[in-house]
Amino acid sequence: MGSLDEGHLCVEIENGFEKEPETIAIEDSVKVLLQGLGEDVNREGLMKTPLRVAKALREGTKGYKQKVKDIVEGALFPELGLHDGVGHAGGVGGLVIVRDLDLFSYCETCLLPFQLKCHVGYVPSGQRVVGLSKLSRVADVFAKRLQDPQRLADEICSALHHGIKPAGVAVILECLHIRFPNVESVLLDSKHQGWVKVLVSSGSGVFGNENADAWVDFLGLLKFRGVTVEKILTRDSIRQSWCPSHSSSMAQISSELVTANPDMVAAVASILRSLGEDPLRKELAETPVHFVRWLMKFKNAKSEMKLNGFTCGITVLLKSNGEVGLRSNKHMHSELNLSFWSQCEHHLLPFYGMVHIGYLCPKGFNHVGRSLLQSIIHFYGFKLQVQERLTRQIAETFSSILGGDIMVVVEANHTCMISRGIKMFGSNTATIAVLGQFATDPAARAMFLQSIPDGTASQIS
């Protein structure tokens, strides 16, 4: 049978070894989804997508097959703990904290991955402390399952309490869920917020009461991480505030999707079964519909771009000035931090970031409206894409409008970099397309690049 290790699995398949049945079942379901999007599953960019998606999902849900007991046993070490109310192991109060554990999980409501930062604290007792790396591993076991934030925090807290038997455990999670917009909503609302961020907590033992003194110490060590009591959601509000799929306005859309795309909905249910989940579980009952609704944003529609009456006369005006250097009568204009969202065609996972556009135009020319540039970016973003192609398409389209002197920089964060076992949190990919004068003038390229502010790709979050 094939190994789940990414490189090893590819080698075994290439040499004719049999794939695991669960992997084959997910691949078949992904092909149904791609066909439902109007895509050709045999085109070059998509031929290996079903396998990539299967491997990512199985990697991202491997926590179902892991046990906390196997991780904690053998990692407990003798050390003075809490005795008669006086702690020693972690200093005064005995508190031990591990902060800023970067993890990811899959939202059980919509099957999209979400990113989280985990802070764990515990007060040792019985002269036992646990190896600090085990706190991260225990948290990851439960993150690698279909989750919602509050249950994830509770499961981490409970597992650690039973595994190391401390005086108490505290867990705080900072969770970030993508709120992927429709093209129409983005064009109407330039300030569309692309993310939902929530903070949840869970405590046991001396942390069992949210007003306990132990919480004061714990939160005091997190305050410079931006974590405050006021931001932590209550258990009653978390479910309504978390996944955008919970919106009541989606009920009619969901019903229409089931009717229009029964094969796609059934394919997602099959994926859930292949991951070891029960699609009939209450929390998962609507998940197939929610995921199909998300995916249909990228349907391969034969639509035409409308440039709001932007005429070719502008192109003629720009070209009539000749291909001259920046020291002549051409000026550089730039539009920075234009947001985009897209879906990676290799893994069916979101990627997002910023687009920066520079162009040369004659003196007296009024620069292009930001809304037009944003609409072109979204036209190409709302498709199954790869970043390199997206960058080229944006540059070529602007070049046809503005006369050729175009430079486009796309900075993007890719979900696949954290959700396929690679765990490259904070990594960022930049691609550049240059046309016309920018292709031959290093000074022009340098001038534009220097105008891009630092850290722009992360601003969308």
C-alpha cells in the first residue's frame, strides 16, 4: 500500500504500486467537482490535481489516527510541581506557557482550511512536567481534524489535562477563516473584509473559572501578543461569528445548489467518508453544500470582460509619444495594494494577496481609475489559477489598454504552503511581469519596486 509521505507516495505510484482505497475515492470525487466547474480534468494544469487534493486532505486530517497517549507517555519528567498551593516548576505560581504555536485545521462547516495560533499554559502538579514540544504535538493532533474553534480549544485542553494531570490547563486560540467574496460584492464594496478572526479559550482545574487568578497570570503573559479578555468570544457567540457559511441568507442558495449540482454535493459527501467522517453527523450535514457553493465561485464561465467604456484611444495617445526613457515626457504612475483572492488549480486551495501595478504615460494624462484596475484583477482571480499565469494575464490586459509600458507585481500567501504538511507559515510568493519599456529599462523597474511598501502581502489578513 502507498505511504502517506508526499515524496514516497509519488515514487510508489510511478513504479506501479497500488494507491490506498481512500486516496482513489477522493481522487474520483475531485474529478467530479472539476467537471462540475466546467473544467477539463485532462488538461495539463489539472491532471495531477485530484491526487494533490487527496494527499492534502489526508495529511490535513491525519489527527483522526493519532492518540494523545502515545505522544505524552515517555515525555513526563520529574520536577517539583504544585504543592500546598505553592508552585515551583514554572517559577512563582508554577505556570508554564508555550506561545505562538502556528497550526492549521479544516473548518467542519465548509471544508476550507483555517489558520490558527495556539497559546497553551499549564500548572504542573505531582512533580511532573511534560516536554514542551509535546504541547505542540498534542494541539496538532486535534487541529488535524475537521473542527470548529471552540471544540478544538476544549479538546486540546481536555487531552492535556488527562494526559499530564496538572493542576490546570489553559488554551487560547486565535483563528483566521477566509471570507471569500463574490465578484459582484467586491466591486460594489472596495472595503470588503476578506477574513473572520476570532479568539476562543478553554480552561480546566485552576483555570476552570474564567475569573480565577490563574487566568490573570496567563493573560498577562499574552497581552503583548494582542490577546485580551475583551476579544475572547463567549461559547454562545462563537458559532454565529465564525464560519461565513452560517449566514441565514445562504439557505435559499444552498437549496438551489443541491438541485443544480447533486453530483458535486454527493462527491463532497464521499470525500468526508473517505476521511473517516460521517457526512450525516449534525455538524457536517450542510458541509457538502457549503463547499460546493464556495467552489462554484470559480466556475469556468465563458464571460467577457467589460472595461467600463475604456476606449482604445488612450492606447493611441500613449503610443504616439514613442518609446522614450523616464527622463523624457513620460511619467510613472502606480496603483499599489490592490487585493485579490483566487483558487490554486493544483490543490483547490485558496491563495490571496496584493497586486501592484506600474505604468508609464505622457504628461497631462489622467491615471487610470483604481476601480477599473481592481475589476480586471478580480476577473482573472475568480478562476482556478496559478500565480504565474495570473500575473501574466493582468499585465497583458493592462498592456492592451495602456500601450505596453506595464509592470505588475503580485505578492501572495498560499494556503497550500501550510496545509499540506509543509508548514511554511508566513511564507510569501512574489511574481513579476514586465512589458514594453519596463522590460528594457532597469532604472524604471527599480523605481517602481522601491515604491512598494514593505509587508504588503500580509495586509489583506
